[in-house]
Amino acid sequence: MRVGFVGLGAMGAHMARNLHREGQLTSVWSRTGEKAGALAAELGLQAPATLAQLAAGVDAVVSCVSADADVLEVAGALAPALATGSLLIDCSTTAADTARRAAELLRRGGVEFLDCPVSGGVEGAREGTLAIMAGGAPEAFERARPILEAMGRTVTLFGPVGSGQAAKATNQIMCAGIIEAVSEAMAFARAQGLPLEKLIDTLGKGAGSSWYFVHRAPNMVRGSFPAGFRVRLHAKDLAICRDMAARFGVSLPVVERMLAEYAELIARGHGDEDISATFRLKAELFEPDKNGSGG
Amino acid sequence: MRVGFVGLGAMGAHMARNLHREGQLTSVWSRTGEKAGALAAELGLQAPATLAQLAAGVDAVVSCVSADADVLEVAGALAPALATGSLLIDCSTTAADTARRAAELLRRGGVEFLDCPVSGGVEGAREGTLAIMAGGAPEAFERARPILEAMGRTVTLFGPVGSGQAAKATNQIMCAGIIEAVSEAMAFARAQGLPLEKLIDTLGKGAGSSWYFVHRAPNMVRGSFPAGFRVRLHAKDLAICRDMAARFGVSLPVVERMLAEYAELIARGHGDEDISATFRLKAELFEPDKNGSGG
């Protein structure tokens, strides 16, 4: 299968390289044409000038772009040019509704769409160990499997188009609540004068533990929050969760609270730190100079 | 060392039996004297009528009672009767300040106090696999170690008197935020129509995972919340966390929110369910008949 790749950002560039390594990549395209030109020159690929030209030469396109509007724009540009029976595999993180709209744009031309958001970060993209959460038709998913397995280690179909995004959103809601819990608990523990490394070691083995506590509470001890999972990216994902919940008329307390916390962190210039930087705000609760209430 | 045990509730009765099994238990006392009388008759122990009589015949007392006031009452009653150099090991969950007040009551008579709250539930108490978080003098802790190791598997000294309670409170704050996150995420996932078992299996291996997600999200799929960690007991512990934070002039968002959720669950008769019953309230957000906002 000839595969084209659209979107060569921090994640996409690594994912494209892994597809190339498996001999599946034919051509690349990026909004800033230089990125595509450079990668194509390095790897011996084509770098067509337009999305329509890219579409004309491949059986499947993988896209990894930033925003919901970008996905719809890419799908709209590819739709008239992709052959009947070809695939668009979108690895961007979007609302489930955006995935369904993209699928609808493509369905008229007989093109199958799969929403395939990933988790595992830049490191997972580079090493090909991403977890990929897919939504779409089972037949399309099976055709896409070799492509997905070139980029990720765990590849799971959750249901029809939109289900991959719903699964990813579920994960992002959990991450939000857990990082708040860990941050608040660690700020409390520090105020109590507890030995924090010993605490992480002990509580990390118990029922209150979590991946974030074991792997990111040490950031809080050091007061250093290297990315990681960047605050501004999680904020973007949580805004999607907010929109998906709003379609049910629902406001989700964990999501709303963490969007407010992240807005504060971003306003203070911490948007590119790991989400464990939430500890900064929780720690301030215990600092009388800043909260004005004394200790 | 001759050990007396005070408080033969759901936890204490098992802990006393484990001390007896290790040949360390001399006598037992309970507020309702029948419990002590029955256990003493079964195990061939003494069941003195008063705490002062219990104190007169032992080198150490382990207490496991319900409320902060009970701990102070027990410490006050034992203080005049315990020999200089003896130990009071309190396994109740209280505020750190209560531990410090109890220690002060005993210090005048040369009795050492250790706050040793436990986690692991009734199952851990029965099997002797509790995690025990201790606060007190290192020398007193070392003397207490054989007693603690008869009741628990992990025994950790965190610092001076009060530190055990502070460590336990930290853990309870994390549990609160995590169960809210997992409940909210699972309610969202169900509303999205995701296959929930597959979701638990997949996300349980990722960075959004936690002990509670892996072990209690299945309760949410079944709609059944057998204890477990009872809502009303976690609410009691969180009220202690609230008080400990209030001493710094701080109100903790995760703690306050979960106290409100638990008050609602208790009001509806779910106080003896596992804390994963929080899912009941989060799921209602997505039920238009109940929140009146439609979907």
C-alpha cells in the first residue's frame, strides 16, 4: 500500500519516519512546505505541492495536525482526489463530532475514514510505541492495521468513527483529575513536613497510587517540571472534552477545574511545562504570603 | 513484651488476633465489654474491667478506635496507670494534632506514643498485610516494630508524632481525587457508547491509569459497589484532612468537592458502599431526566 503523510510536527515527523522504515511511505505534505521538502529529500520520497496531488498518488493518507478545523480542511481537500476504496487515517486529537464530519466528507467519494488519536507523547512517536485508539469500520481498521502497527505498539478499535476520540478524551479526563489529586496531596504532604521521597516510595505501592504519582510526583519534590505532557496540550485536549460533554448539556467538574488551573499556569508562562506543574498552584495554597490567610 | 489491645471493631478484632497468633497479646478491652469478654474467653486472655487495670498489666497498648475524642479519652485513662517506659501505639485514623495531644498526655508519665494509622482495610487487618504509617521517636518505633510487624506487612516511620497521620491523610486526598477522576471519566465514556471493558483493559496500561481505575472501574461497569472502602469511612478521613488543612488557613478543592459528593451519597443511603459509588452521581450528569438539561 502506498501511504502519504500530512502534518510533520513534533509527533508527525517521527510517525512518518517509522512508516518509511517499514517501507510504506510514498509522499509527505506539510503546511509549511519546507518541512515536507526537507524530509522528502532526506528519505527519497515525493513532496507534492498540493494535498490533491498527494492524494492522487497513494492508497492511504495518515494525517497528524493540530486543530479540528485543520482536520476538516485536510479531509475536504483530499476528498475529491482520493480514489474510491482508499483510506484517511487521522491521528490528530479532535472532538468525536469532527471525526464524524470528516468521515461524512469522504464517504461520498467512497473513501473510508478512521479516527486514530494516539497517546505516548513525542517519545512514543519516535520509538513507535504509541497507544493508538481507533474508531471506524472494522474492515477499514483491518486494512489500516499494518500502517498503525508501524507507528504504535497497542492498536485498539473501540467502535464506529468517533470512538477513538471518545476513548482518548476519557483518558485525558482521568489524567486531569489524577494530576490535580497528586498535586494537592503532595502540597499537603510538604506543608506537613513529611519526607517526600519516602512517602512516594510507600504510598506508590498502595491503593492510592497512580502512574502520575509514581512518575511525576518526583518532579514536585524537585520543583522542576520538564515536559513530559505539556500543560497547553492537555488544556487543548480538555477543551475538546468540554465540548464533547456540552453536547449532552453537561459540565464536567474535573475538566472545568483543570481548564481553570491550566489557564492560570499558561498565563504565568508555564504552558510548556509538564502537567505536574499543577503542583505550583497547589503549593501556593499553603504559602501565607501568597494566599493572605496565614499559617 | 506484654501487650494490651483496646478497641475490638471490624479492624481491631483482626489485629488483636494477629498479635495473639504471634504470642504477644496479654489482655483486651472494648467499650462494649462483651466483645472483650468473648475474645478473651476464646483466646485465653485477660479482659480487665477498666483501662487502668489493663494498663497495669502490660508493657504496651495498641488502640484502634473510631474518633479523635476516643483516642484522647483512652490516652487520658491509660496515662496514670501505664508504667514509665511503656508504649501506646494508636492505630486509629485521627488528625495529626490529636496524635500530638495524646503524646503530650502520656509524656508526663514517661510513656511513649506512636501514631500508627493503617491502610489495607478489613482484609488487610485479617491477613496481617496492612500498610502501617508511623509517627514518633525512632527508639520507640524500634521497640514497637515486632508489634507492628505482627499486624502489617509494610511498616514505615515518617517522622515525629503526627507524621503517620499526615502520611495517611496524604493518601486519602489522593484516593479522593482519583475516584472522582475515574468516576467522571467512566460516566463520560458510557455516555459516548464506548465498550467499557475494552476501555479499562487498554487505558489501564497507560499513563492515565491508577489502582482505582484498574480495580474499581469494573464496579462502575456492573453498577454494583460492594465495600471495599466505605463512603462514610472515607468521608470521616476527609473531614480530618479538611481540619488539618484548615490549620494552614487552606481549603483543599479536591477534599471539599468529595466531601460534598459523599454527603450526597450518604444522604441517599449509599454510605456503606465502596467509594466507587461516586460513579452514581457522575453518571446522573448525563441523564437528562435527572439533570433537566437534555442531551
